[in-house]
Amino acid sequence: MSTNKVRLTAKGYQKLKEELEHLQTVERDKISAFMADVMSEGDISENSGYDDARAKMGALESRIFELEGVLSRAEIADEDEGIDVVGISATVKLDTTLGGRDEFTIVSTHEVDPKAGRISDESPMGMALMGRKAGNTVTVNGRKLKILAIRFE
């Protein structure tokens, strides 16, 4: 398991924590109950339901392990830190000719949601914006983008 810190927004940390709790209680119990039902039917050596349940349990345990690792290494981004520069949890308004979205919120890789305009600090756009101030111009994939405003929510 990696020992690198994972920067998260407070909201992102809470969301991952809630997901972990749900998986450890509700989902784990559902799969365990299903496995118990299947096993009560007798011979499991040729029972595809049991095999499916085992595969689901493996995937579930893998996700739980991943979330535990991320949360154990989490570092909550201080939203007051460098309020005038782009950082984790900053929403950045750009003067762009990209068409469509001109505002992005910088988040960790574990909080990305492109449809909602939440981009990773490790993406090309995120890396170009990190540490910049309003008025700065950045180049992303050959396009020049001017930062019009930065806000933290």
C-alpha cells in the first residue's frame, strides 16, 4: 500500500467515508446473507450463484481495502490556505474559447466528476491551474486560458 498523502476536500473525505461505511455494513451484509442462502441449498461445487457471490464479495473487499487506504492517508485541503491561488477545492472561472464549461473545481483524483466540472489536480488542466492566481494565463493542450476568478466554497 502506498504511503503517499492523498489530498481531499472535506466534502470528498466525507463522501468516501460514507461509502466505506455503507460497503462495510449494508453491502457486506447483503452478500453474506446471499452466500448463506446459497450454501443452505446444499452442494456449492456447481452452484453458479455461489461463484457470483464470491466474485462480488472479492470486488467489495477490494474496494473497502482501497477506501481504507485512501482515508488513512487523507490530508484535508485547508480551504483558507492560499485563498488567492488555485488549490484543491478551488473553483476556477476561465476565459476560454473551449465552448461549454468555463468553470472547474479542482479536486483529488478520488473525487473526479467531469460532468459536474470536478477535475483532478493531476489532470493536465488541473496541473496547469494549481498555484496560479486570477489574471494568470495558462496553456493546456496548446490552448491559452486566462484565469478570471478563483473562489473556495
